[in-house]
Amino acid sequence: METIDAILSRKSIRAFEEKEVEDEKIEILMKAGMAAPSAMNTQPWEFYVCKSEESKKAIKDVMAFGKYNAGIIIVPCVREMATIPLRHDLCYCDLGAASENILLAAHDLGLGAVWCAVYPDKNKMKTIRKVLEAPIGVTPYCCLYVGYPAKDDKSKVKEKYDEKRVKIL
Ligand SMILES: Cc1cc2nc3c(=O)[nH]c(=O)nc-3n(C[C@H](O)[C@H](O)[C@H](O)COP(=O)(O)O)c2cc1C
């Protein structure tokens, strides 16, 4: 798939087939995430991949707006020790870039995905960290539900382009 086609045809998928996501595809998703740009190339991330039913259920139990039956749930996390002192907030831009890369790579691989918010809800960030049994210093940023789109999925690519929002100087 061409890059522009992938960007313009991506959409959030919330209904999935009961089909496993292959390890080879998970590795490509991880490579896509880690290929993202980051401030001063700090790469302040770590990725947890929930594959087991038990770990996915534990995540879904705390995600009020993320109870989807995906094959895997990827949780990109901030690696606090790798963030830039005094410019800590930049890490959230880095994690956003990595997360979007994963959504686009999933689409390219014939998978579907949806981003569910964790950051900036401090309570949720802490709860998900405990669910993952991640150490203090590894902070969940979002949950990406990824799997094979359900055959009867009715979601549409939304028309978002609005030339009035573009100011060319
Ligand atoms: C920061 C962020 C938080 C989001 N949180 C949720 C969420 O909690 N649950 C959900 O179903 N979708 C969530 N989404 C997906 C958006 O609803 C979706 O991207 C938006 O409606 C546009 O649709 P599209 O992705 O199909 O273009 C989130 C997306 C972003 C970027």
C-alpha cells in the first residue's frame, strides 16, 4: 500500500474477527512504533503487548471506552528515565507519533486498530501500569486495540479534509 493511500484510508476499527495476530505482524508493528521521530531522538518508549485473554480482560476492565474484542492490545508507555529533563512534556508528542505509526502499519498489514485514551488521565495511567505490572517509571500512554477487522464492520473512512482550515502564507 502506498503511504498516502494508507494515511487517507485509515479508520478506527472497533469490531474484530476472533483471529490471532501473528507474531511476525506484531514485530512489524513494534518496528513501526520505534521508527517514529522523537525529540532529540530520545525514543522514550516501551511497548507492552497484551496477547493473553487474561491480560486483555484486565485492561478492558479499566477502560470504560475501550471494551473491544481485539486480538491484541498494545500499550505504548513512556520510559520516564529517557525523557528530556525540563522538557518532559515532549515525550507525549513522541508517544503520539509512535502510536500513529502503529495504527498506520496495522492498516497496511490488513489489520484494524483503534486508539483508546489513557494519557492525560493520571488515575488511568497509574491503574493500567499496575495491570501491566510495569515498574514505576514506565507510564502507560494509550491502549491500541489491534486485530483483524470483523467482516461485517460498518465503519467508514471519515471525510475530514477542509480547505478552510489551511492558511497558506
Ligand atoms: C487521543 C485519542 C483518544 C481516543 N480515545 C478513544 C477511546 O477512548 N475510545 C474509542 O473508541 N476511540 C477513541 N479514539 C478514536 C477516535 O474516536 C477516532 O480516531 C475519531 O473518531 C476519528 O475516527 P477515525 O479514527 O476513524 O478517523 C481516540 C483517538 C485519539 C487520537
